[in-house]
Amino acid sequence: MMCKELENSELNPADKAPQYDLDQMIKEMTPDTFPDIVDWGEPVGQELH
């Protein structure tokens, strides 16, 4: 059972989700913001190469 406050509300979390622009994010990248390379080691199963 919902509480009365939420029952008639227009609550929609997707409306408040941040909007990202991939092109803008890429433009703002600098060598300092590149992620570190991770060495996951040798394949241990049926991984694709």
C-alpha cells in the first residue's frame, strides 16, 4: 500500500536523471582524465582473443 503523499504524485526518477552529451564529454578529456590501463592477466577459460 502506498502512502497518500506518493499515491497522487507525479514522481518520476527518470525526469531528474542527469543528461550527458558524449561528444562534449570527449572534448573535455585530457591525458590526466584518461582511465588507467588494467592488466587482467592471461585468459583462464574460453575468453575471446
